[in-house]
Amino acid sequence: MKNFLCICVAGALWFHGSASGADLVTAVAVVVNDSVITLGEIDGSVAENAKTLAKLFANDKPRLLQEYNKLHDETIEGMVEDKLILHDFVTTGYVTNVLEAFIDDRIQETIQAKYYGDRARLMRSLRAEGLTYESWRRGQREQWIIRVMKDQNSSQLNKILISPLKISQYYEAHKNEFNLQDQVKLRMIVLPQSSESAPGSAKKLAEEILAKIDSGVPFAELAAVYSTGAQRAEGGDRGWVNSTYFKPSLAKIAFSLKPGEHSGVIEEPEACYLMMVEDVKPAHVKTLLEVRDDIALKLRNQESQRLFELWIARLKRKSFVSYSIY
């Protein structure tokens, strides 16, 4: 069945209202307690991401199949988890009038934010999508329930405590993650070689700018006037960059400069460049002090995921889950 779905996504076979297509869309793929997940629901959840995969791996069919199968499996497991969570919510007696009032408040916030507080606009949008208000509200309600239940059962990150010893042990075992290459703190002036301009005009302008730099005009001021790109407003500031930031010919020049030095005019087919290095950092391993907070966050995320998986495993053990698609 998975391979069949892959063929559908690739465009070899589409269901346009045929009886067999309709049967497949409504076919039960997974049973979770007293709920079902249909093949059509799975296809709908997979569809948008599957289109992206088809573009990314258009020239690599084996990889497309591999990535699609992975997406397909992850989508199904996510849908199963949601059904388990909703069932647990009901069977443990969480349903209260307070909850329903809370859901209504959240829905009003959604209408205010997405539909400018206009219920009629919402209704028109739902009709265009073939939805009723009741089905849309039910979907919104389920999303909020799932979100709240996940928060309660995976533990909020700020409530998970990671000991200094665990942070230190992680750092010692994963020092390769904290390696930094040689870096330079760089400013650049970029003058595109436009086909609409006279030949050599970018180089001539670059040479005029270079003369001003050599006469003492600050590099940043000239970059703010002459350079192109998003960094122009920041005086051409590129921050700290390593050699992979550049094409090799530019990297060689940038990393040959000492702090405070600037390059000459660098002429490339696409543009003329001027560079100034403000500071240099040699390759090194970040210290534990520098990465302590990042490690703590990573370990908290791992612990939160572990708690979530344990909870889902407990729900599965006390639930009925049957896969018809495998």
C-alpha cells in the first residue's frame, strides 16, 4: 500500500471520482480504540509535504521513495498518537464545562486574529473549504486538547532540571560539536557587475572607494553609501564568518588579512568586492562556560521527548491499535 501511495504522489495515478478511488479514500487504515483513521485522512495529511519531496528528489526516485515512506510512517504515527491522547482525555474524565468555556475563548481569539473578528468571514472561508462550523470547531477543540495534554505529560522545559554533572559529561563526550573553524569579523562592500552598466564601471567605482578608504574615510561609512544587499544599513557588517561563508577565491583573501586591514579591489565575474577584517578568531573548541546553556536546553528537550514517548507507550499498552495498511 505504501508503494501504491508513492505512485499516487508522483503523479502516475490520481483518483478523480472513480468508484475504486472513493473506496480507497474512505478505507479504514488504522483503528485506535473506538476511532478510525482513513486512508483519505492520511493522504490529506501527507499531501503538501509529499509535493515538496517530489520537487526535492525529482531526479532521485529511490531517495524519493525512501523519504516518502518515512514521511508516511511518521504521519500515521502522529495521527495515532493524537487519537490515543484524545481517548485518554475522555476516559480520564477531563471533560468539564470549564474546559468548554476555555475552548470557546480560544476559538474567539482565533476568529479575532485570523478573520478580523468577523464570524461571517469565517463562515465563508469554511464553506469554501467544504467544512461546517461544527466540524471546524471540533478540530480546533481537539488541537487544544492535544496541546494541553502534551504539555502536561511531557513536562514543561522550564520544570526539567539538568544537573551540572550531566552538562559536564555531555560536553566531554561531544566536544567535536563545539569545534569552531578560523573566523573573521568582516565588513564588505559589494558592487554588482551589471550587464546594463558600462563595462568596467563597477571596478572603476571600487577603485574610487578604495582611494577614499586609504585617505581615512571609515570603511563602514562608505559601505553604507555604496554597497548593495541587506548589510548596507549596517555598514557592510557581516559579523563573524568562517571560510565556508565565501567562495574560495574570496575566502583566501579574507583570511589573509590581519585585524584592521582591508583588501584591494577584488574583481569577480558577478561583482567587485572590498573587504575589511575587524578581528580574527583562530580555530578553537568553545569552552564549557560558553555552551553550558545550549547543552542544558538540548538535554531538557531530550528529557521532555523521553517523557512524552513513555507516556505514549503507556497509552498504547492500555489501548487497542490495529494497522490495516501494513
